[in-house]
Amino acid sequence: MEKQKAIGFIGSPRKNGNTAILTNELLELLKDSFEIEKIFLKDYNINPCKECYYCTENEECSIKDDMQILYPKLKEAQVIILSSPIFMGGITSYMKAFMERTWHLRKGQLESKTGSYIIVGRRDIGSGKNEMEEYLSRLKVNKITGVLGFGFREGDVSTDEEALKDIQRLGSQIINLNRKNSANE
Ligand SMILES: Cc1cc2nc3c(=O)[nH]c(=O)nc-3n(C[C@H](O)[C@H](O)[C@H](O)COP(=O)(O)O)c2cc1C
């Protein structure tokens, strides 16, 4: 049987940064059960929503940029992981623009999927957790509580034992949920 996909969407400008480190750890745990993919949002040209409301009539976005590459990826993934550092008390603008551009997918199109998140801040994650939770609620996916990591310089999070333990917990939860869902199919 073909493996389902687990995709990590990363909103950090640092490809070897703390958010990427925790996302790599998670994807590594998932790789026997899923086909895994890692996407750095900074590699894609993603404009913010321009509030034209085209999507309310058409269930697609009118802006023809690299989100057109990412929409099919979101739809084909069974597991969606959103990873972001905290910048100024919230998720990064890479992640925020990505989220805004999925407004037309909030009507249950992704409800059979599993979603979670990874957040890394130096000290104060501000509204980051709430933003992730709110977004996943709006997408109506099966939400699993995400992981918070702490670190500042590249690599710092590798010594955050609690975050690493939480990644193990998240990996197991995702695999177990997927097993249960497959058994019910
Ligand atoms: C512009 C900017 C704003 C930041 N604001 C916060 C903040 O509000 N709270 C916090 O805990 N860390 C803040 N940080 C620190 C980063 O979240 C931290 O260095 C994180 O590890 C970066 O993740 P990365 O290595 O994946 O890029 C900020 C960093 C930058 C560059």
C-alpha cells in the first residue's frame, strides 16, 4: 500500500535553525509510517491575502503565485505540521501569509487530515500557540497539541530536553491516530 504523506511547512528564514531542527526530529520519527516532505515557505513566493473575496465564490485563490504549488500539497498530505519561530510575539510573516491564503480551505475540505504545530522562541512565545491552535481549528483538521521549544542561536533547541520529549510524544500520537483511522476505514 502506498504511504500517506506527512508534510512540515516551515516558516523560519533559517534552514538550519531551531524550528527546522525540531521539525526534522518529528519527520524522522514519522518516516517509517509516512512519506515525508519538508517545505521552507521562504523558498516560495507567497503574497498576503489581498481581500478580493474571489475565493468566497470560487473556492480557489485569485492570486497566481507559488501558493498554487502548495495548495495541491496541502490537499495530498494526511498530516500537516506547521512550524514557526516566534517573531515579535507571534508566528512569522512567512507563516502568516501562508495561513491567510488558505481561507477558501476552511469549509471542511481538509477535515479528514491531522494537523499540529511546532513553535520556537527565545523566551516568550506571546500569541504563537494561540495562532496555531486557532488556525488549525479553522481548517477543521484533527488537531493534536503541538510542541513549544526554547532557543535563540541556531542549534540551541537541541538541548531543550522537554521539547525533544514532546516531539516524541507528538510523533507517537500522530502514528497512533493514523493507525486508528486506517483500521476504521
Ligand atoms: C525579528 C525577531 C523577533 C523575535 N521575537 C521574539 C519574541 O517575541 N519572543 C521570543 O521568545 N523570541 C523572539 N525571537 C527569537 C527567535 O524566536 C528565536 O531565535 C528562534 O529560535 C528562531 O528560530 P529559528 O532558529 O528556527 O529561526 C525573535 C527573533 C527575531 C529575529
